[in-house]
Amino acid sequence: MARAACSTYSVGVETDRAPELTGPFVDSDGDAAGTATALAATLRGAMHLAFVVLPSVGALRAISVDAVPPAMAVGTAVLIVAIYVAGSRSALRRGAADRSAETDLLLPGRGWVLALTVTWMAATLVSAAFVWIAFPLFFLVLFARGRVTGPLSLAVVASWAVLAPLLVGEQQSLGIGEILGPLVGAVFSLIAHAVYRRLLLETDRKRQLVRQLRAAQTGLADSERRKGIAEERQRLAQDIHDTLAQGLNSIVLMGRTARAAHPEATEEFLRIEDTARANLADARRLVRDLTDRAPQTTLEQALRSVISRAQQLGTPPDLELRIDGTPRELDPQSVETLHRAAQSLVANVQRHAEAQRCVLTLAWWPDRVSLDVVDDGRGFDPSAPTSGREGGDGLRLLRSRMSRAGGTVAIDSAPGEGTTVGISLPTGPQEVAG
């Protein structure tokens, strides 16, 4: 009966889920995404509207003021709008390579922006009325080009917008407004672009912090759950020892006394003693099992938890765990040592290696266990001084931890050739398989 009660209790405790941790900082991830989404949608909408209104107004002005043939004016406006629409639809299908559609303008490649810019320049030669399309074009060249080429392209577009009336011969000179208008628009676009990009960077940073917080909360909840299970097992073991075990022991002692006082019932009292003694042995075994076999994490489970929590951050590299040999049961201290070592190595790869792929290989040997962490990142010179080097303190602490446990650390790396870190820990020969 004691065994059945303990089994029922264990199932109930171990299947109990830890509560999900939430808070204002975690909930703010959605607020940050919502702000970036609204801003990106507004900017995209303004861009779409500008490339519909400005070419239409330019065509009407070219016909009414500059006496451009209607077919040429309308054809020019339609060509500009068609190129813009085609590029925008292509971008929406393709999506952005580095961020989601909610937080980016989803601009297509540089070739599209170049084609749109050249078409606009040709349109200004048809009529200077198309010059004002330069204002939405300022944003496009900034978002589609790099940090250096973007401002340079912006300067070219702004210069063309200023000089176009002179090039088509519509004016012999330019007024101060005709010069300052495009230049002020270009400067405003440059500032707006910088602010928008800054907002995206802050949004990405906040999302990264939220992912890290959630991963830490998951680990804390799991740790608290395991601690609660261990404490409940300890309490249950103490209760069984203080109640059932003591009661059964009393039955054995009273049976002996009664058997001596009533020799005629010796056989019956012996059966009572034997039954009580067998149940007492079961109760003591349950106490021992509950005390000594508290839930423990195997080394493979610990390594998979490291990979799972690293993947929750959503950052490269892709992580993989390989197992070589037959797994054996390790003492909790050895599991903890290798678990912490794996955490440190994976964190170093994520923060410093710039790797796309990382493989963890756990190998079981007759007298030791080894863990190799291999990445295809930028690598480094292991013989160089570690002072001030990224990851140097982590490797130094790893060596210290493994040395205290009687293990070894080997590092094989070179600049541009990735890194391999191998750690080994003795387990003792002929260890019983788990």
C-alpha cells in the first residue's frame, strides 16, 4: 500500500507544469514590434501615395504648362508608376532577408532603384514638372543603398533635381527656392532615414533582450520545478519514515512480545511479524529511493537543454548535438561541470564566432567522456595573449573549471578557419551503464 501511494504521488508531482513567468518587460516586446510595424506601414503607405500622386501631377503640369504632347507626358508618368509597382510587388513576395515585413520597407534590390532613378532622370528631360518625384526617391536610394553609397546616391539625385530645369532649357537661371527646395528635402530625408534605422536597431536590441529574459525565465522555472520535486520527495520520505516505518517496526516488536506471552498462537504471530517485517523493508526502500534518487538530468539532456535555450534567442549559428558511444550514468558533479562548460562554449560561439553552424559531439570512452564543440566561424589565434580578446576570459575560466574537475581542454583554431574546442573528463573504468 505504501508503494502504491508513493507511485501515485510521484506521477502527480513530476507532471506538474511550472507556471509561466510574465511581466511588463516581457509584454513590452509586442509594444516595440507594434511601434515599428506602425511606422513601417506608414512610411510604405506614404511612399505608395507619393508615387501615384506626383507622377500624375507632373503629367498634368507637363501637358498644361510645358505643352508636352499628352501621349508622351502620360506615357512617362505611367512608366514611372509601373516600374515602382512592379518592384514593390516583387519585394512583398520576396520579403526581407534580415528582418520581418512588419519592421522593414521591404524594398527590392539595388537594380530596381537604379532603374527607377534613371527613368526619373529621363522623365525630367521630357518636362521639369517631374522633378518633384525626387522627394520619395530620396528615401528609396537611402534605404536601398549602403551607408556610404546611400548618401552619395542621395547627393546625385538632389543635384539632378536642382539642375534639371537648366538641362532641359526651361529656365536660364534658378531661384533660391528652386535650389533650396530639393536640398532641404534631401537633408530631411537623410535625418528621417537615420531616425528610422535607429528605431529598428533599438527594436531589434529590445527583442534580443526579451528572448534572453524568456530563456532565463524558462531555466529558472525548470530549476525551481526540479527543486520543488526534490523537496517534496524528501518530505515524503521523512513522513514515511516517521509514520509507516515506525508503525510497522512497532508491530514487529509487539508481535514478538505477544508470541512470547501466547505460545499457542506462535504460528499466527510469526505470520504477522513476517508481513510487518516485509512491509517495513518496502517502506525503508521507498525512503532510500526517495532520498537518493531525486530527479537528475542526464548529460545528454543537459546538453540538449543548452542547445534549446540557445535556439530560443533566434540568433545564429545552427546548433546540432551528436552522440558517439554508449551513454553511461555520471555523477551529478560531472554532469554539472560538462553542462556549464557547454553553456560557456555555446555562448562564446554565439557572441564572438560569427558562425553559421556549430556541432557539439559527445563521445563516451571506456574511462572518460569528451565533448567537442566545432564551429565554422571567424576563428582566432590560440597562442595570442587573451587579455582584452573577446572570449578570452571565458576560455580561461573554462580551463580553470576543467582543471579542478581533473579534466583537460584543447583548442584548435586559426583566423578565418573556425574553432574546435575539445574537453575531456575522466569517468573511471568499468562504470555501470545507466
